[in-house]
Amino acid sequence: MSNPPIYKSLTFWTLLVGLVMFAMTFYVPAFPLTIPNVLALVLFALGLIGVYPTFKARGFRGAFAGGIANSLAFWQLVAGFVLFIFTYFAPDFPFSNETILGVILFILSLFGIKPELRARQ
């Protein structure tokens, strides 16, 4: 599946309108329209010429299962951070960094995420 052209991306138009409005309010502080009004006007004009920007949300599983979530080093960092927080607030916390990492990896495996030491090519 190929990516749609950038002009069909709602994120692109939102960023473009934000940039234009930032410059507009800098040079013309009394500009009567707000960012949502200008964005609505731009989206209306795009709809008139047949361009319908869409926003693609990947959902929780799609956003969480890719990239950094499959990195074992990331989860080791998370386990170390959790241990740091626990030992700061509860100095006699009975679990080690390895135990916390094991619990995190167990919970991730329930969601079908298996972190690896290296990313696949």
C-alpha cells in the first residue's frame, strides 16, 4: 500500500495553516480570523476542488507494536526508570531491575510484542 500524496494529508494542511497563521499574526497582529477558522476555510476550499485530506490513525496496537516497542534496550531503560522511581519513594523495594524487566516482558508478550536486541532488516 503506497502513501497518498502529501496534499491529501490532514496533518500537512494543519501544519501549513499553523505556519501561515504564525507568520500572519506576527506581521498583522489584528488579523480577524483564528487558526481553526482558517483551517476550516482551507478544508472547504480543498473540498470544492475534490481534494479530501484524511487523517490516518493506526490505533493502539499499530502505534505501539512498531518501532521502539520492539527494542529490548528501550524496555531495559523503562525497567531501570521504574526501579529508580520505586527505590526513590520506597527505599526497601524488594524487586531488582531484572525482575521488573521480566514482568514488563511478560506483560508485553500477552499483547504479542516480543522485543528483540536488534531490529530486523
